[in-house]
Amino acid sequence: MEMKFPRLLLIGLPAVWALVAAAANVPAAARGPGCSTRCGDIDVPYPFGLDPQCAIHSGFVLNCTTVDRTTKLFHGGLEVIRISIPDGKVWVKTWISRQCYDQTTSKMLYNNAQLWLSDTYVISADDNKVIVMGCNSLAYMWSDSYIIGCSSTCDIAVKAKNGSCSGTAGCCQVDLPKGVKKYKSFFNEEYNTSQIWRETPCNYIAVMETAAFKFSTTYLTSTVFYDMNNSLIPTVLEWGIAQVDTCEEAKIDKAGYRYPCVSNNSECVTNQAGYRCKCSQGYKGDPYVIGGCTDIDECQDNVTYPCTGICKNIPGNFTCSCPPGQDKINDLCMKSHKSIWAAPVVGGSVGLVVLMVVATCAYIIRERRKLHRVKEKYFRQHGGLLLFEEMKSQQGAAFKIFSEEELQQATHIFDEKQVIGHGGHGKVYKGVLKTDIEVAVKRCMTIDEQQKKEFGKEMLILSQINHKNIVKILGCCLEVEVPMLVYEFIPNGTLFDLIHGNHGRHISLGTRLRIAYESAEALAYLHSCASPPILHGDVKSTNILLDGDYAAKVSDFGASILAPSDKSQFVTLVQGTCGYLDPEYMQTCQLTDKSDVYSFGVVILELLTRKKAFNLEGLEREKSLSMRFLYAMKENKLEDILDDQINNNENVEYLDEIAELARQCLEMSGVNRPSMKDVADKLGRLRKVMQHPWAHETSEELDTLLGESSMSRVSSAVTTETFSITKKVAMGLESGR
């Protein structure tokens, strides 16, 4: 089979879509005269336009171009195929990524696509899927906040079927997270088609519209999936006029800005991309144009708005009445028969009304009882009885089982304004209990059946964790489908905010070392002292909180317990945050205590460099902080990446020691990394040395202090070995040895 790659390695270049960022001040909602509203067969409604003066702002400017004798609509490098004002969506063509074996070079060749959107757009999580195809494929989409993908195999016991995307027959698919603006596709090189290229030449990954994809077995045995539409697939984007949290903010007129929903009978709605306008119920048209929303004449559409009598259109609605002499019975107009039976009929109608009232009351009571039974079912399902009995046996235990109503009241019915954090597993809300205690309520999105059975036991384990540098779990709510966790509230934000915020605050090396030490102590406690041991699974600077005294508090250590564990998909096996993920974990899909050590090594680098763990906008070598650090260590250029606030002669010896510890944590093989207890001990020893000025005494003075003749052989020069011995001396003096 001869294979050609005419666009090899070039496909990703136009995919870095330079959608022009929306202007800071949105102009008034008005379209200039003489603006074209059509490009080929595609309508271009306002706020979009084919010229800058015809669009609401630069993020909505489109380009109508003739390509191969066909008129096409583009935004940046992406072809636009449809625009919907009522839905707030735009359909574009994006690129397929593939991994193929080239028999002429005997190597695997890659086309890795990427997409980069401006603030005007996000990829619709409701309308798209991440789709992976191939018989030996492990591929994923890498965003700035997510790594998500799945493994596609061809099980000989499961025959591939057209239309079926099951994960075991050549195709798998996973849901797209909300709010994704940019991504890059990758293939795990361990999984490829080098041995099966005659039967299955290529593997694919694509982010595409769910409704437009239908799996075909020919996609596995040929390159037709990639070739049939010039490697382009439809993808749905959501768009917004500007990024605001509420429509109330959008309605505030500012200098150079006017609220764009100018048509009567229009309103503001929000989505992941910000806010947009739509016509009110019963109206249709363009809400961005004065008079653009017109009344729908329901009487002209008897299919959508059925009426068997006299239909009368009214603004925003319609009425349906019966002609004289007819009455409406079961929504049908029927001839009335007034006779001596009128009184019994009226009496029967009254009786029917009474009966309906009684039935409604009975229904409400039954539904309340049904809801109570559902809550009781969830409570039992999550191990609530076991947890409750154990709590009774532990008098004075601070752990509490909360009701759903209590947490709704504490968080104002989970108001979005109360959200203080969110991630791949759910959202965290700030709440205030009736006792005026501030709490953080974690509301997770999903949990599998096995974890539902084990949840009560796991809560017993977590409730017994008691460490000054670990966020305390105060309780949980079990009477909902997915249990909720209640933590103590930590007021001073995250370590990420402290070191990466734009406040320019000076942070001394001593403070950074203390935070690192306290965090390492907490993780060492989870690994070594908890029974059974607990693996954090998502160590990062945003999961290290700072209390009122800026002491470190490790949080979210129960996240892995609530994460899905369906082993048929890669996304449910490998979870974490870009820049912190253990490469060995990525290869084996097995989380170990050394995975936490690797992630903590990245946190140490953040403290040393004040740089983010992963920067998608940086150069290839500078995207990963860990790779940049290891390269600097190898080239003996550590000082090039250290934070200027701590990079001075006074700190150089300590920085070398801390950097060496970070390097050990970032070893590719887990067996070569230290344990978290070893890391904590090392950081503790360094802290003690920094706290004692006599740590830099000459070797002769140390001989006198210790009275050990063997120390006289130590060189007075501050070498690495001398520095290490000096630290031990300082520790011994402090402890009285």
C-alpha cells in the first residue's frame, strides 16, 4: 500500500487560528449601510459582517473568498459553514490528526492538529466529542487545563460495526470539557500501526460535531476518513459578544460601549463564551438590529402550534377559541348540547374539580414520599448507615453528615457567585452554615457504581485524617446521586495565586522553603501515616491553600476517590493537570506514591522560578517548566531560570540544594525518586540550616563546638560536601546533641 503525506507537518500551522481578540470596548449595535449579508450560499447575519464596519467588533469579522472556483466564508484560517443567531453557535471546519506508518521510510509519520480560539469563541461541549479511531491507538487532546482522550483497540472477539463507537472495535469517544478555547492533539508513540499497517494503516483523533460523525469500518482499513473531505471535519463553536459573568453587567453602558440587544422583544443570555442576545419567546429575527425581532404568527404554522378552532395571533403568543355553539373538550372544539342535563353536568364538573384537587394533593404527597425514598436509597447506597453507626461509636467526632437542604441554604442554592474553585471533577462553593462557620462545599459531577459502594468506608478513612497542614474534611452529604464533601474554609487563596498573581509581592526564600516543607510533610503523612495510605493524585500549586497565617494546607486529597474509574477509557485512567503529570503514570496508567513525588517536584520548581508549570503559548522547549529546568541543570545554567527575588549570593548554596532535590523528584523512573518522607526530611534540614547563622562557621570553629578531631580534616572552603556537614552540625546544635 503506497501512502503519501502531501501536507505532512504543515497541518498544525494554519490550525493555530489567529482569531483576532475582541475589542475591549464593544461598539454600538448598528450595521453600516451597504453591508453584504450573504457569502455564496451562507447567510451572514449581524453581529457578523464581511467588513470591519459591518460587524459588531473585530471578533465577528468574516472573509468571503473564492477558493477553487467556489465562494467560501472564512474566519482567520477556518472555513465557516453555518451561523445560528438563535443558538449562538457557528459551524466551522477543523483538522483531523493522524498517525500513519510510512513503508518507504519504515517510520511513523504524524499530522498533529491544533486549534486556538480568541475570547469571542469556545468549543461547544454539548455538540462535539473527542473521537479516536484505530486498532492500536492511544491519543489525547491537550488543552491548557485538561488532558483528555481514550484508547481505541480492535478486539478479535468484538466485530467492528458501522455506526458503533464502543472503544473495543476500532473507535472510542469521550465528552469534551466545557470552556475549551485551545487544544493540541497528541498520540502516544508506544501505540502505533507499525506492525499492522497492511490491515490498519493509520490512527486518528478529531474534535468534531457529534451529529456529523458516523463510524464506518472502512475508516480502519483505508485512509478515506482523512481524505474524503480534504482532512477537514465540522466542529461547533459557541460565541459571545464579550466575556461577562452576568447579563446585568452587560446592560451597563460604558464609554465607547452600548448594550447591543437593541431590538424590542429581545433579551440577554450567557454561555461559556460570554453573553449574547436572542429574541424573546414568541419572536424571531435578529436581536442586534432595531426592530429585528418580529412576532411569530403561530396561526400560520398549524403543525408547531396546533389549533382546531379559531386561531388568533397576539404579540408573542396566540389564542385558540371555539366557534359559537361549540365547546373545547380535550383540546378539541365539539358541538355543545345544552339540555335538561345541564345541571347534572355542572354538578359533575364541580365534583371532577374536587376530585382533581384531591388527586393533586395525593400526588404531591406521594412525590414527597418518593423523593424521601430516593434520598434514603442514595444514603444507603453510599454507605451512610455504616458511616452513621461508626460516628455514633466515636463520641465527640467532628465529622458530620449534612442534609442537602443544609448545604443549599449555606451556598444560596449553589449560586454561581459562591464558586471559589472548579476543576475536572466538579466545583467548590463557599458556604456559611447556620452556626456561622465558613465552609467549602465540593460538588462533584460523577461517580461510578463501585465507588458508590465504597464511599462510606472511604469517608471513614478521610474523617480520621488530622494534620495541621491538611485541609480538614468536616463532613459529607450522602442523600444525593453524587455525594458532596464539606471542608474547612481556607481564607488566603492558593499557592498558585501567591506566586503567579500580578501583585508583585516579595516572597523570601525562607517563606518559600517553609511552604514547601509544610506541603511535603502533609503529603508524607498521607503516604506513610494514613491507614490505608492515601495517594493525592493531583498535586499542584492550586491544591495547596494558605490559611490566615499563610501556612500551607494541602487540599483536594479526596479527589481521586470521587473520580470515575471506568478502565475502558484513557480519560478515566489518566487524570491530572498539564505540567504536573508523572510521565511514568502516563505510560502505565498506574498511580503510585512516586507520582505525587514527581508532581511535588514541579511545585518546588514553581517556588524557585515563579514560572507556571505549563505554558501553551511558549516556545516548544519552554512549554514544560520541568523540561526547561532539567535542560538548565544539564547545561549548568540554573541561574537563568531562577526568580530574581531569591537569586543572590546569600542564597546560592541553598538554591543548589533545593534544585538538586527537585531534580531527584523529577526522575523519569519512579524507583529513582525519593519518598515524600525523604523529601520532607531534606526540606526540614535545609530550613534549620537557614534559621541558624552559625551554619556557615569555619571547620575549625565546628571542631571546637563538637569536640570531634575528625572534623579538622574538613576543608574550610564551602563545597557541597562541607555545606552538607555544616547543616548536620546546625541540626545537632539545635536539638541539643
